[in-house]
Amino acid sequence: MPAGLWAALGPLLWACGLALQGGMLYPQESPSRERKELDGLWSFRADFSENRRQGFEGQWYRTPLRESGPTLDMPVPSSFNDVSQDRQLRSFVGWVWYEREVTLPQRWTQDLGTRVVLRIGSAHYYAIVWVNGVHVAEHEGGHLPFEADISKLVQSGLTAQTAAGAVSDFYTLPVGIRTVAVTGHQFLINGKPFYFHGVNKHEDADIRGRGFDWPLLVKDFNLLRWLGANAFRTSHYPYAEEVMQLCDRYGIVVIDESPGVGIVLVQSYSNESLQHHLEVMEELVRRDKNHPAVVMWSVANEPTSFLKPAGYYFKTLIAHTKALDPSRPVTFVTNSNYEADLGAPYVDVICVNSYYSWYHDYGHLEVIPLHLATEFENWYRTYQKPIIQSEYGAGSVAGFHQDPPLMFSEEYQKGLLEQYHLVLDQKRKDYVVGELIWNFADFMTDQSPRRVMGNKKGIFTRQRQPKAAAFLLRERYWKLANETMYHLSAAKSQCLENSPFSF
């Protein structure tokens, strides 16, 4: 980029950072604020018409949804693809319609001094919202919240009778105190070397599919504690805000990732895509910047960062993210060759995915140490930056056993991890600062010959039962925790709120 353009871009990015200082507050009750949850059963209808636009043409938003045709009861939040037994819905792509009738407290509708805001925590991927048949909001991009002030809609026909005076507003925000820094070979939290030993996850489970679920979340955090994990990456999208709050309370360190996945075509690097990606990062930083658990932003997963437009794209995107939040390092997760990666010069930490002896060299576990050690050495020699093994693993079907190990047996998954660990134990003494297994639990995917009822790379089943690899990692992670003195309780953020949990 020409120097003159950077001179103009710098103040703009800094101004964006300053503009975000207000942030978007998570809704909570206080003496001045009331909150009404809209979770639960909603009326639901998918638009199965050929052009997927029957709902717009018929203006389904103007009358109760049931009057447009048959509806289903759909729990919110959830993934509609997994809840229904309808084969059409399992792989449906197109517009779906949700409706909920709500009775508001009397004061909300009659007191003109009361502001009423509708907040959508997450709606994937493009959302249009109507209230009482009136269009109030649109939002592109899943996983992040958006809001609409609907005071006029619910208070229509009233005359203001207000007196001048101070208005009190109360909001409690737990605070964590910690610092994050990166050197040429270390990741530092509170000035001490930190080694990530954790997992990649998905917001996925049986029945509900993808969606927020308190019982499942607590179960997963109990399993993380059992495992001795101290970190996870929000692969490949921002998780529910309640997840981030629990990470703050439990002391789980988070690499917070944007939904920048599937950036593979040259067209993916267009100015339009870049502009939208910049906006997504603004939304992500605005939402999560006050969470002490978040120690690094990840702007993308496995992009084709070797393509010519990728250099400018990631240089701009990473600079923008740093301007929004100068206090945290920024990365993206790569599977490109170290010589060809055009985005790597701009990250603070090299995050590398590799699947040796899984997607190639089938069955040959013995080749892993040489391949992996060579890869680490090449990345570090080229960039002189700390490295995280951000994904590695193998699929296994629970209950499949074979000796000598064969692919998809529990023995093969365990053996592959052991070969990776040989090299990780060597290189973590130098410049490797973390390892994140792919994946915490099996998760559902679209059908393909490579998937046996979904992705089976989990160390836990989709029902959260451990495979042999889980016991291997448990032994390893607790050993690492004791060695590095970063037991979960030591890594725990210093929130100004007493946690009911003990470790």
C-alpha cells in the first residue's frame, strides 16, 4: 500500500477505535433496567417455494404466521436443521420465518420516559426483523448481536408528560485485571509465559443442534476442567455471550475468532468482502473487548492466504483490528505453506493447522515427527514469532478398536496425538506456545463419504462421552498445568466478583 494511503488510513482506523469506546452492553437487570427474555417456543415456517420468496411476496410479517400456512413449534435458541424430523429441513437453505407474540409490562407501554430496545443476540446469517408488521432492523452476519429501539411502536398514541430531571441508570460489569504481551518466542499473561493447552469447539450437540444451551455449557466446562484444559478457540465464529462470561468466571483463556471461514476464492478478497469483514471485526471487538478471558483476536480460519490479494486484505484487516483494540494481539489461523503465506507477516502469533497422517500418508504415523518438526522450524526461521498448533487430530468412531492401529479406530486417534506430542514437547521449550486439539467433541456436518454421521475428530462423542484420546490428553494437560504452574485456578481472571466455583 502506498505510504500516502497508509497516512490517510491510520487516523481513520484510530478514529474507529475511539468510536467503539461506548461498546454494546449486554442486557442485564438493574434498578433502572428491566429485561424480558424471548427464549422459548416460537412459531416457525420455512419458505419451501421455488424462489424462496413466498413469505416476502405474501407479506407473512403483516399477520400471524399461522395464517400463512402450517407452522412448527421451534425452540429458540437452537438449530432448526437438527430439531425437526423433517428431511427437507435437515439440509434446507433459504429464508425461514420465526414469530413470537409478546405481552410487555404496562410501564413499558405507558411511560414515555421508558426506552424499549429489542436485542437479537444472534441470527444466522441475514436477519430482517418486523414488530407489529413494521420493519425495524436488518443485520448481515451471524453470531453477533444487533438492536432496534421500538419505543415508538409499543408506546404509540401516548402523549408525553415528563418533567425535567436527572435519570439514573445502573449497570454492573465484572472487571478482570490482566495484561497480555507477545515476544519473539513467548506469549505472556501478566508478564509470565503462558502455554495454551486446550481445544477447539463447536456450539453443537444432539437434538438442539447449534445453539446456546445452559445444561450443555455447564457440562462442557466441567469436561474442560476434568481435562485440565486452560484455553479454547471459538472456531469458527463468535460464541454466545454467556459462554464468554463463564470463561471469565472459570479462568478459561479464549482466542476469539470471527466467522471469517471459507475465504478461498479470489472474489473473497474483493473490496465489498473486506468492508464487511472490517464491520464484523468492529462488532466482535465491541461485544467482547471487556472480557478478560479474551487474550487474542483471530480474524479468519484457513483462508487462501497465498493468493495475491490476500496480502493487502489481511494487512488492512489486522491493522483495523489493532486500531480497535491495541491491547490484544491479532492472528488468523493458516494452513498455507510458510513460504507462500502473504498474511503471516502481519500477525502477532503464527497459528498453524496440520493433519499429518490423516488427509495424506494414510496410516503412516511414523512420518509425523519429521514433518511436524520441519514445519515448525520453517515457520519460526521465516517469521521469528511464537507458534500455536491451532488444529491437529484424527477421526475415530467410539468403540472401534484395532491393533495395529487403523484409521477411525480409537487406537489410531490416540497414536496420532502421541506422535504430535513428541515434537510439541521439544519445540515448546523454544517457541511453540500452545496446542489446541481438533476437536473437543464430535459434531454434525453435511453428508459426504469422508464423514461418518458427522465429523468424528472429537475426543468426546457428540453425547459428551470420552474416547481413549480424552484420557491421553487429560494426563498430558494436567502434567503441563503442573509444570507451567498455570493450573486453572492460577490462570483464573481476577474478576471483581466472587465466583461460586472452586477448583
